[in-house]
Amino acid sequence: MQAPKIIAEIGCNHKGDMEIAHELIVTASIFCKVDVVKFQKRNNKELLSEEEYNSPHPNPIHSYGRTYGEHREFLEFDLDQHRQLKKWCEENNLIYSTSVWDLTSAKEIASLDPVLIKIPSACNRNKALLTYLCEHYGGEIHISFGMTTHEEEEEIVKLFEQYKRAKDLVIYSCTSGYPVPFEDICLYEITRLKKAYDGRVKAIGFSGHHLGIAVDIAAMTLGAEWIERHYTLDRTWKGTDHAASLEPDGMRRLARDCRAVSRALTYKSKDILEIESVQREKLKKNQLRWQ
């Protein structure tokens, strides 16, 4: 079985600090050995109403500003900073990616020509955003299906088929929660998506917001070709995503274990493998003839 691609989702876990973002990239490459790191891009004035922008953060202990708008702006990197993030990723043999939350952000990130762009579950019904990427961006488009009905999933895939872009579409099984209890992860959704869309889209992925790494191994065995997990340097840091994130050693073990299990998911190439031959001669020498 081919090993899945592992995405370390930094998102806004850099706390608005480019030095922390750089450390996350380097650690993801050298220590964790993932394939992709992913950030976020938002135009907060476009996303939020004036009332939302000027209201207090709903969970003040995690706020980086007096209002929710100030909090979001504090965590936001501009396009030049994203250009630098992409350069750092390439220097560290990683694929750079970003989730885009609005049309303006999609246009900005598409101008960097990344290998892939992600649409988060919260935005997968933004038809203008999806249409723009279909028409103006040539890379892979990855979409999470959290908080999405089966009918809405079909509408999204049909849109990509209409624009002849389904061959570049990767869809993710996802439950939107932070963190998600095990009984709500619903891994068989991967099987359902494969049955419904295998051959219509490029691949099926799994985006998890749970604790630990055992579930991700199971997701891979069910056919997820991309595994995405939130990633931080310290799960106790201020911010709502850190508690549902993996620290570097967790991300390292996730990548290691997925690759190990992928190598193990095979049939024997012949009845007695070479590694067994010596043991057979030693341990079964008196039983080699059926008596």
C-alpha cells in the first residue's frame, strides 16, 4: 500500500510570529519528516460582519486582541510573509500549502502558485471561491467535508466535474470539532466517500481533530491517501487549536507509523519468504515431511 501524504497543519498556531512559524517548518521537516505544512489565509473584513469584527473574542483567555477582529488580524500573515513561508518550506523539502477562507485570500495565495490549496469545511459552500480556483488556479484543490450534507458533497464534486477539474480534487472525511471525541470521528465515512467518489475525484483524505494517533493509522488502512493533523510546538499555548494539535514528537510518530503500516499492508509474495527460510530449516527440520 502506498504511504499517505502527511500534512502538518500549522494554521494559526504560529501565534502571529514568523520566527515561530519558521521553527515549526524546520521541525516538521527535520524531526517530524512530514510531507506538507499548511497555514491559513483570511481577509477578516471580508469574512466578518462589522458587529463580529468589533465584538469581544467569545473565549477571551485565547484572544490576542481587544476584539475578535483585532485577534484575527494579530494572527494574520500578509502575502509577502506567505511568500517567505513558501520559500522556507522549499528550502526544507516540504510542500507549502494554505487554507483560504475567502475569495480575496484565494486570489492572493493562487498568485504564489503553490502545489495545493485547501478549502476548509467552513468555506466549502462558497461557490464563488470554488469557481475562481477552478478557473484560475492549476494546482490540486483539497476540500474538507466537515459540517456538510451528502447532497452538498455531491454539489461540490459536480461543480468540479463541470469545470473539468475533478481530476485535481481531493476530498476529506472530517468531523468539525476541537477536539472530537472518538465516537464522533466516524471513520467509515472514508469508506462511504471512496464508494461514492472513487474514480470521480483524485483522492480521498482524512482531516482529524482528535487526540492521539491511533485513529489516523486506521484511516489510512481504510483508504485515506492524505492524513491532515493540527500541529504545534506546545499544546498549552494560548489559542483554541493547540489543545487538539500534535506536538512534534506526536507528529513524528504519526508519520513514522503511517509509513511503517503502509509497508506492512501486503500479501506474501510467495509461500515461504526469504526471512522465513532459515527459521523453517531450524525450527521445522523434523517436520518437513508430512507424517
